[in-house]
Amino acid sequence: MTKKIYVVGAGPGDPDLITVKGLHMLQTADVVMYTDSLVSEDLVAKAKPDAEVIRTAGMHLEEMVAVMVERVQQGKMVVRLHTGDPAMYGATMEQVALLKKEGIGYEVIPGVSSVFASAAAIGAELTIPDLTQTLILTRAEGRTPVPEFEKLRDLASHHCTIALFLSATLTKKIVKELQSAGWADDTPVAVIQRASWPDQKIVRTTLIELDEAMRVNGIRKHAMILAGWALDPNIHDKDEYRSKLYDATFTHGFRKGVKAND
């Protein structure tokens, strides 16, 4: 039997937003490790009654990995629950690197990212035909630097939709960088704090008013910042941004279009 752990995306907060496969793994696990500051207790409660549940918010990397290694070597099935999707700011690879040294592999079960829970919370489509077809997932530069060619101002020069993780305390910098990239002061911005949790908070604002809106609403953490004209609440009412997919005159592999004068 291959020795491995299971890295499971817990989703953004709502315990129902875990995947079917992720829930199955959780309910099968002998050991469940999770960051108690980020993952819903209601979700963890779905583990089997005799599972060992380990909170990891107060543990450093080596401590966590040592526990995983010990439990796997005891023949136990270990699930590591990660908030959202493990591929985004999950710090999974540093855990994997240490596990590999111990001869332990891993399998990732994807989860619903907070960026998509945030878009759902405000009823937004992040890619709009003839307006923007690109979504950039990034964060503002704070204590942890970003690579030289990924500075926010440079990314923002594409004028597409931008989703900012881990940036709630850096709004002054965000405004400055986007303005430097030529973004208009009235560009729509939506801030979703604790997307899909019971205490979810939504703030709609504009680029120039972003910092003040965050201050007034006391948002300093656990927030997704979405920016760009796709966030305009009235964008769906504008005919010029309708897709070709459902246009009666558009032909594709499953439907023959009709001429406008037919």
C-alpha cells in the first residue's frame, strides 16, 4: 500500500461547498488535520466519530509534518484540510517537500476557491464578452515580496478583472498601483469578507473610495478584493457585452445559426 496523505480543499467556508469526493475523504479519514482559524468547525464535525482531529493553527511546518509522518507510518489515513482550494496560497508544496523526504506521497482533492465564492456572493461573472476575457489571481506586495515581473502595476496594465487575495491591509498600495496602470477612479470594486460564511460582508465601492470603504467597514482580514469593469452591477443590462454563444445568428457544433433577416 502506497504511503500518502490526502490534501483536501475544504472550500471557502460554507460546509456544503466541499466537493463530494472531498467530503468522502473527510468522512473516511482516521486523522483530520485542519487550520482552525480558517476551516469551518461545522465541516470538520462531519468527520467520522472516532477520527483523531488535530488543530494546526498553532503549529509550525515541521510540527505538522512530523504528526503526518507518524500517523501515516502507523497505517492511518490522514486528511489535511486546506481552506478554499489547495492550489491557491495553500502552502502545500512546502509540506509535500518534507513528506517526500520521509517517503510519503500525497493526493490533492480540489476545492472551491474563495475567489469563486466571492463572485457568487455578488452575482458577478468575472469574464464579460468584449469587455474582459481574463482574470488575474494575485495579491498586493506586503511583507512577502512578489517576483519582479509580477508587480501589481504591471499586471493591472492589462485592464482585466483582478482578484486580490491576502491584501485587505494594503488598500492604499492597491489604489496607487492601479491608478499608475491607468485605471479610472470610478472603476468598480467589490470586497467580500468571509465569503460564504454566516457573517459574510459585502462592500461595493470604487477604486478611489476603496481604502475609506475598507476602513469604515472595519475590514482588515479574510477579504477578497475584486476589481474591474466586470464588477459593474449593471453590466448585464448592456447589449454590447452579450456573448456569441446564445446569439441566434451564431453557428456552432450543436446549433446552426439563422440569418438576421430570416
